[in-house]
Amino acid sequence: MESTYSTGKRDFGTAILDRSDRIDHLVSLVGKQLENSWDAEGAHLARICHYALVPGGKLFRPLLLLESAGAVGADVEQVVPAAAGAEAGHVASLIHDDIIDGDAMRRGRPSVHAAYGRDDAIVAGDALIFYLFAALGECGQRGVPDERVARAMTAVAAAGIDLCRGQSMEAELCEGYVCDVPSYLEMIRLKTSALFRAACASGAILGGGPPEWCTALAGYGELLGSAFQIHDDLLAYTSDGDAMGKAVTSDIANQRLTLPFLLARELGGEAVSAELDRQLRGTGDPAARLAAVSALVREAGGVEAAADAARGYAVRATEVLDVLPGTPSKETLSYFAQATVNRCG
Amino acid sequence: MESTYSTGKRDFGTAILDRSDRIDHLVSLVGKQLENSWDAEGAHLARICHYALVPGGKLFRPLLLLESAGAVGADVEQVVPAAAGAEAGHVASLIHDDIIDGDAMRRGRPSVHAAYGRDDAIVAGDALIFYLFAALGECGQRGVPDERVARAMTAVAAAGIDLCRGQSMEAELCEGYVCDVPSYLEMIRLKTSALFRAACASGAILGGGPPEWCTALAGYGELLGSAFQIHDDLLAYTSDGDAMGKAVTSDIANQRLTLPFLLARELGGEAVSAELDRQLRGTGDPAARLAAVSALVREAGGVEAAADAARGYAVRATEVLDVLPGTPSKETLSYFAQATVNRCG
């Protein structure tokens, strides 16, 4: 299992080597947990869930959960099931999103609905949401006190509702084409940042962190999530890769509004704004419209302004960690904040 | 809000009148909780969830949860949020099921996907699953110890996975058309009985019942669920109502196998079995095929045998309650077991 966040080994010194090794170790723990949770040779549903989860993606949310537990001084092995659950909850939303967006590819393979059909994909997504909570419960069997499990589950449930509110809000924004920057920022706070917040908060809560640390890590997660989502939006304008190209075409096809676009509309004046709307609403070849939108957004300064916004969130994410004692986990979380706005995919 | 289980007032004596009044009270508590959880005038998602939940159905699962809490001596008001959550979890599965089955009507109104579209229906179902756990967490704020909340959430999460396994298994059975009675009984145990079990178990756990009582109530819920589902299947053969007719046509259209059908295949011999398969697999008018299937199943004794099976489950459900002390809640649970196999809709 490969992690984008574990490739620094060759580039940095000893401290980074340690971090990279620990991250690899954590990724492998979560990967094993995911593999063992759903039998690839088992019943139909188990096979679908296995397909969806293995091989995993970057496992970024599980890593956030584990390092948040580590940052409050906990034994991270106790909370590995919760970390696997965080990935499952994320993947559940991807499975259902891919149905909604009609995306046939995910992580370089057919998406779940493309491989197994819409009906099985709906049910598999539901199963992974339930598994998220079952996995939190499993931490209780590993010695995490029930009181923490209940609080973590409650935080995750609230985040899940936020996620759905964000998805619904995004659909509304795209359909109505009424979207300004504050609405967009609220939408990504719900759609993306909520699960980041939940991962960090549940790691801190399960790890037994005092309230002040739990609040700080929840805040870190939420800010990091916004930095992450804005940077993701930016990749459409800064990456030429085939995989990204596909994702961006989907954004254009689904008339999904992103921050560089919205900022370009604000910065570029009425003529640019009208032309951007015309391209987004157009019915021509998505690739050609994407090229036109991309050039307009870049010229109007939308890319630069969005990159500033992402960096701002990342800096604030790091700052709220100040209340925590210095630990390798805290250092890694700071590193994640930087890496999130510097990654290329 | 109307309850099928609160209509006995005119027919029985004083004890029943008390029960009927208490059930009406409980139904109104849950109804209020559901109404207040999602703002009918709020954001798009809240409006959809409100539409899906209000006016409610029979609220049978919430009543099971509340009476299970009552049967272990708890203050039922503390667990009203969990009861609302049980309904939300059930409705979530209905919303997603209606997409899968292509059913445009539910409870006499357009189903959620018919009213709001597939995409919103997927997201609303997800939101209600998360709300189920948020609602369990809310019981903690009403004074239920966190330790019980964690255990209840874990039981509900396991049941939710079972539900999905049952849905997946049902799809497999219909597609492959390889189905015998034991497979069917396992399928309904997962698809239907699991949420009944979870409602009763979580009521008992949240209510602080000792392990023996919690186990008994979980067992009661599971047996009751199977009685309920088999009786539901039977209604296709014993009810002439328009509403039922619609549901049965959907069953036929989706080639859904039910116990009377499967028992008729076993009891009727090869010729009947072949003719039943021919009708189910046919492409003619569903209503005509339904009439043919119905006559064959009845003649072969499938209806009678399935009714016996449902009554058997109901009797066993009542028997496992023996370990509990005599209370009005226990009496009501016994009544539910009888009513479940005697209801007409």
C-alpha cells in the first residue's frame, strides 16, 4: 500500500526518515484492518466492500485519526479500528458520489457502481457507513473506555450529517447557479472539512485527550479539510495529468463550482464573469470548455487567490496545534498541513 | 399521527385502554422528536428528511425500543431520541430500497426519489443513517450513561451491517433464482429482523437492563421481525387492498421471492414449482401473473404453511420474554407479537 505522505524519505534528514517510517507503519496497520474486515472471497456484499476499500487510497483520514490520538499521548494501536472506519466512511461517500456524478472511474479502476451496478453500490455505501460506527465500537474491545467511544461516535455522527448537508448544498449551488465565495466556503466546510474534523476529534477523544486538546485537534482537522479541498480544486488548474483531467471534466460536466472559478468571477469584473458562466453552462465539448475556463480563471487571478486561501487555512491549522505538547505526532500533523497545499495530486 | 397499534381502544377492556393510551402517548413523543429534528422550512436536505419522516408510519420500531426500555424499568422519556433514530434508520433503508426497486409510491405519497430525484434521495438516506447514531448520542445528554450509549450504538451498527447484508442477499437470491426456505429465512433475519433486534436491544441497553434481560429482548426483537416479515409477505395473498396490490406488483416485477411462494414450490411438487417459476419469470402483465401465482400458491398450501411459520415465530418471541418481570411494557410487547401476525396491513 502506497502513501503520498510517505515519500519524503529520500529528500529529508533523520527526523523525516523517522516520520516516514512511522507513517508507513500506520498505513500498514490500517490497510490490514481494512483487508480483514471484509472477506474478498465472502458474500457478495463483503466482496464489494473489499473491492471499494482495498487497495486503499492515501489513507489520509486514518492517518489524521491515528496521529491525533498520538498527539494526546495515546497508544495508537488501540484506535486502529476507528482509523479504518474513518476510511470506510470516506469511501462510502465516494461510492455514493460516483453514482450521483456518473463517474465511472475511481482511483484508476472502475468505480463501484461501474463495476457492480447502481443498486449494489447504494447498499455497499450504506454498509460502510454502518461499519464506520461498528469500527468505533471495536475500539471498546481494545480497551478504550466506553465513555470515549460514545463521545467519538457522537462527534462522527454529527460530522456525517454535516457531510450530507454539504453534498446537498453543493447540488443546490450547482443547480441554482447562485454561489458566492462565503457559500462555497461553508459548503466545503460541511462536505469535506467535517470528516477531517471528525477523524482528528475522534482520534483525540478515543485517545483520552483533555477537552482543550480535543477542541484544538478538531479545529485543526476542520481547517486542514478546507485547505485540502481548495487545493484539490486548484489541481484542475495546475495539473496536466490524465487522471486529473478526467476529474476536471467531471467537474465541468456537473457544473461544479470551485474556488478559483468563483474568485475569478469576483476579481475579473463583469465581462470575465459573464464569459465564465457562459462556458460553464455551455453544452460543447467539456475538454474545450475546460481549456477556456482554465485560461480565463488564471488570467483573472483566481488561481493565485485560491492558492493564497488554501495556504491561509493550512497556516491556521498549524497554529491551533500550539496548545499541544511537542511530539512526533504533532510534528507530523504540522507536516500534513504543509504537504496538503504542496501536493501535486 | 395514527398508529395501527393504538386502535384497540374500542374493542377491549380497561387494561387494553391503558395500553392504548400509553402507546398513543409514546407515538406522540416520537412524532414530536422527529418533527423537531429536521426543519420543514430549513435547508434542502432538512426539508427532504422532514418529508421522509413526517407524517410517520406506524412507528413500530420506536415503540419496540421504548417498550423494551420500559420492560427493564427505565424512564422511557430519556430514550425518545433513540426511538426517533430507530425510525430514521428504518426510513433510510426504505428511501434507498425505493430507488433500487423503482417504487414511486410510499405510504400513499410519492417516494423520496420520486418527489426529489435519485441524487437527493441517496444523500437523504445517508443523512438519516448518521442521524440514527446522532440520536443515540443525544440520549447521553438526557442522562443515559455513556457506557450504555456506546453499547447501544455498537449493537445498532452491527444490525445496520446485517441489514445491508440482507438486502444484498435478497438481490442475489432474486437474480440467481436459487432460493430455498433456509436461505430465505436467513435473508429476512438479516434484512428485517436485525433492525427489530437492534430497536429492542438498544432500548434494553439504554434503559440499563441486566445482560439476561437485554439478551431476551434482543431475541424477542429478532423473532418478532421474522414473524413481521413473513406476515408482510402473506398480505400479498390475503389482502385485496389497492395499496397492497401495488406493493405486490412491485414484488412480482422485481422477482422478489417470499415464503408462501417458496413453501408452495416445496409442497406443490414439480409441476406446480415449474409453473410458479414460469409465472415469476414471465414478462406479461404483472397483475395477471400475480393472480396466477396467488392461486397456485394458495392451492399448494403455501399460504397456510407460511401463516403457521409466522405464528410460530410470534409464539417464540413471546416465550423469550418469560425471564422479564411482569410489567405493562412486557404485556404490550406480548400483544405486539400477537398483533403482528393478525394485522391486515
